[in-house]
Amino acid sequence: MSRAWRSIAGAVAALSVAGQAAAMPPVWVVKDKNSEIVLFGSVHILPHGLDWSPPVLDRALKAADDIWFELPIDAQSEAQTAALAGQSGVLPPDQSLYKLLPPKDAELMGKLAQAYDVSPALLDRLQPWLAEIALAGAAYRKAGADADSGVEKTIAAMATPKATRKAFETPAEQVAILSSGSMDEQIASLRETMRDMDERPDEFQVLVKAWVDGDTRALDREALAPIRTATPGLFRRLVTERNARWTKMLQTRLQGHRRTVVVVGIGHLIGPDGVPARLRALGYSVTGP
């Protein structure tokens, strides 16, 4: 599905429940002498009624002094993100996305617009990065998923009121990351997503299953490998550089004396370049996959 939202988008090792192994989304626990950080990998958009919250996360949320998200989880932040996307994601009046795309890609976009009930006229006015998000959102809706059922909104609602809510980025920073790619790079990412939607319509379900099962190898294969290969510049901005910034922020956080829960897209936590691996390399105790 959308390469951008997999990363903005994006599972806790197998736990034993009443003596019976139960796969759950992966959790990492980072400790030093005085602080603890629980890292949980999010899927931002999920189907309704999915049971995904592991006991270790529930316990951490009850004890947390602060909870960190990628963006603030509130209506104001959502409105600001939508407004900024609308400002930077629309083509100039004399341009057409259908005309900017190679003929085969334009034909496929028209086919998908009809299949997923997206206005062709709307897509024609969008920059490729925002058209990609619009198509992916339609695919999520068709799969019965939405942001209200996603990890961030669920955790924001269930966490104790005493926990301070913090964010790694502002809406302006995140929209700038998404919109900063060259036209060629944006078209390449859009093409990859459209091919997935056409050839692998069940891919979202595959990704969610890998997350619920705590299958980090499958998550890397489904969520990171395609963008890493097809658009390395986008991967660097969306994943590598953000992981590096967030790791530095968490290093500062570990100098305190509190309990913290971090909830970011699962793609930022898995693999040798993920935040847990970076913190391990700095000498912190990190348990998890």
C-alpha cells in the first residue's frame, strides 16, 4: 500500500498468555539506571474490532509519565495537516497529473480511481505524493479500516490523563517531508503503490497480519524493502533521517528519571536502521525482537 503512509504508516513479540503462546505486535523496552522507554510500533489505520494491545503496553501506559507520538493526536493537528497538504499538494492550474504520468500509469490511475471510488477529477489536480495518499486511503476504506481504529487514537484515548503528550514532529514538518521529493521520485512512488493496489489488492491485510503476528521479517519485506529499493531518496527522508533525529531526542529523554511510552510507525522500529537498533548501538539495554 502507500509507501509514504507505511512509514508515517507502518507489532510485540510472542507473549505467553495462560501458558499458551500468543503472537502479538512487537514491543521494545529500553532502560538505563533511572529511566525506561517502551517503544511500540504503530499501524496508523486499522480495521474495526481488531484485538492488538499487548499486556506489556497496557502496563506501560498506566505507569507512563509521558507518551510520544509522531504528531500531536488532536483535532487541531489533524486540521492543520489537512490544510497544509491542501496547500502544497495541488498542482498549478495549468498542469494535469494524468498528463504528467506516462500513458500506462495514467491508464492505471484511471482504472484504480473507478475501482476504489475516487474522483478522477480530484486525482488530476493533485501532486503525485498526495494522489498516492488519496488512493491508499480509498483502499484502506474499502478494507474497512480507518484512523479512528488506528493505534495512535486508541492509545491517546486509553492512556492515563496524567501522562504528558509529546510529539517528535509538527504537521508542517511531516508534510514538508512528504512533499519535498522531485517529480520523478513522486511518480515512481505513486507507480509502485498503484501496481500494488492493482496486482496485490490484499496487501493491506497481509501487512496487518504480519504486525499482529509480530513478524518483523515480513514487516520489513512488506513495508520497508519496496521503498528502500524503488525510491532510496524517499526512504532516506522518511525513515533513515527521522530515525536518527528521534534517537537523539530519546537519548536526551533517557537522561531523566521517568517512564516513557513511544508510539511511532512500525517501520521506524524494525531492522538494523530502526530506533531500537540505534539505541542498542549506543550501549543502552534494549529488549525486544
